[in-house]
Amino acid sequence: MPPVLLPAGPSLMLWADALDHLKLSQAELEPARPELEKYILPQGGVASSSPQPLRAVYELEVTSAAEPALKPVSGLRKVEFLARSVYRPNFAVAMQRAPASLARIAAIAPHVRGGIVTRPVTGFSIAEVADLIAGDLAA
Amino acid sequence: MSGIVWLASYPKSGNTWLRIFLANYLSGQSSPVDINALDTSPLSDRRDLFDEALGVESSDLSAEEIDSLRAVAFQRLAAQSPSTLFFKVHDAWTLNARGEPLLPAGALSSAIYVARNPLDLAISAAAHAGSSVEDAIRRMEREDGGAFSDPRHLGVQLRQRYLSWSSHVVSWLDQKSIPVHPMRYEDMLEKPTETFRSAVTFLGLPDDEERLALAIRFSSFEGLRRQEETKGFRERPAVAEAFFRKGQAGEWRTELSADQVARIIQHHGAVMERLGYL
């Protein structure tokens, strides 16, 4: 059975420089914390109350390469890739659930696409990175 | 619970060279360790290490809050590790707002500190940052020097405080919280066997002549540059043409102006003299 997940709430948290880059004002936005220049950007709508199919997992990485790129992850490497994508894997270790967690990851792996998306620090467009992901999903 | 060894230096002082030597010595393999797989000594300022150790998002914390928790994070990582952990660190040895060391002190920790002549370091730091040598010299003078400290931006690493070059050196060599083994970049170049053996001995690793020679050979500058040319180096900043640039001592004699030399000596002369550079 393909894996499913419960999506998070419909909002993003963006730092001040990201808002500047996207030409969005922070004046109307609520800070994530008073001490931080990080803001909650509502996306509209409501969180889905039903599980959604998990189609793919992408890891975003900043590198010294000149161009954005997407490298698919497959085979046994996908199991390792998904294992490091799990939220707080040490929690499973502390609860002595590491073997069960790994078994679940191995079961999920054949049903989802995996990819590592790399981008340079500067000199790229967000649309270019998004197109890479959209193209991979459509393949 | 295991111990922690800090591989400490001001940036561009030979830290990565030491890490690669250690990775090769620890592996004991007959082929060089991949420079893109230096997992034996990760950067101490990686967000994911902190987040995973404490189960919180560092991106939700202020830099001061993170500083107050970093020692705890490393203690937890050590508690979970069956063997000694090695971390690369560019932070100066500083105290957090509570007056506690930023990094865990006490019997669990020790450090190897690599120093490099600031006259050569300025040239290397300029190339690494894609800046002028003048800018690099100014950065080395700043007592608030550091990296990833912009509060409007999520840095890929946690905030680091270098202080000035002189203060960085003194902070590590004069702190009394942990044992520290000082090494000089120039000695790593000129008398590698003796210098790297001293590090192996300090770490309590077996003194294996053959393994030592192989690890020194596998971490030679030419070998590292070849690896970088062939497959790149993921720790190279985008603005730097190459991470492994020249690997020499004394470049300052032809690359720095008399004014630049005088300025560096004026600001750092006392510590340079202490380290035998004057």
C-alpha cells in the first residue's frame, strides 16, 4: 500500500531576507518569535484533515556548483536517504524503535521518488529549482 | 560515553589538512580517503548535529540561546557515541552568556590547535572569501570577527565567533578547561613525520610507523589538489576558485606589500612572537 501522510498547516516561515527577496512586506506578518526576524506567512486554505499520498522526498542542499541540479536517488541508497530524512531519528533510537523504524522506511522506499536538489549560494532563480522538482515529479 | 577531540583553528590554518590526515590514519586503508567523505570529523557548527542532539530546531532559537545549549548538545552526542568524536571547530574558546564555556569542558574534551603564520593566512583567507587581502587583514583584526551572524538570514551553519586572529590563538592556548596540543601549519609542512606523530601520540592512538607514513602521503597537498580537481570539494565556498590552493609557507614574502606586513605585525606581533613567527 502506498504511504500516506498528514500535511502540516497551510503556512510558511520565512526569514527577513527571504521576504525581501520575494518583495513581501513583513509589516503585516506575525514573527515566529519576538527575538527572531523570522515570520509566519499564511498560505490560505485549511490543513487537510485526511491523509495524502506521499509521492516524493527531496533533499535541498547548497553547494559550490554553478547551476541547480537534481540527482535522483534510487535502489538501496534510497533507504539510507529516507532514513536521514526522517524527523528526529534519535527519537526512535531512544524509544528502542530503531529496527521497526528502519523496516518501515524500507517498506516505503519502493513507493516514493527520492532526489537531492542542489543549488549554488547565489546566481540562481527559485523558479529554476522549482522547475527541476516539477519535472522530476512529472517524469 | 566517549570523549570529544576538537580540531581547532582560525579559518585557513590547516584544519582540513589535519582532518584529512586523521581520517586516513584512522581508516588505515591502502587508498586515500575521499575528501568529500570526511565523516570522521564533521564541522561542529552544523545545524543538523545540534538539532538532532537536542530534538529542537536551532532555527527557532536566537544565537544566544543556541550558544547556551551547544555544550549540552555535544555532551549528548558524546553520550550516544561508542568511540571518540572528532569535530572541526573555528570558534574561539569563549564563554556563553551564563559564563560557561561554549564547548564542553572537563575530562571528556581535549583539543589539537593548529596555528598558521598570519602573514600567509591573510593571503589564503582572501582567496577563500573571494576578497582582497586588505579585507582579509581587516577581518583578522576584528574582535567581533566571526561567521553566520546575520540575524535576518538562516545560516547553513550556527553562528561562529572567531574574535581577532590573536585573540583566537590566545583563547585556545591559554584556556585551562581542557588539554590542548598546539601545532603549527609550517611544521606540518617542514617536518610532517614528527609533527603528525605528536598529534597521534597526544590522541593516544597507536604509534604505527607505516600507517603514519601512508596517512601523511595520502594527505599531501598535491594529492588533495588532484582529488579536488577531479571530483570537487563540497567544502569549497562558491567564491573560492579552489579550496586547496597552494599549500605553501612564506608566500607572504612575494605577495604582501611592506605596508601589509607591517600592519599585520603591528596588530599580531605579540602572538606571532609567541608562536615563533617573529
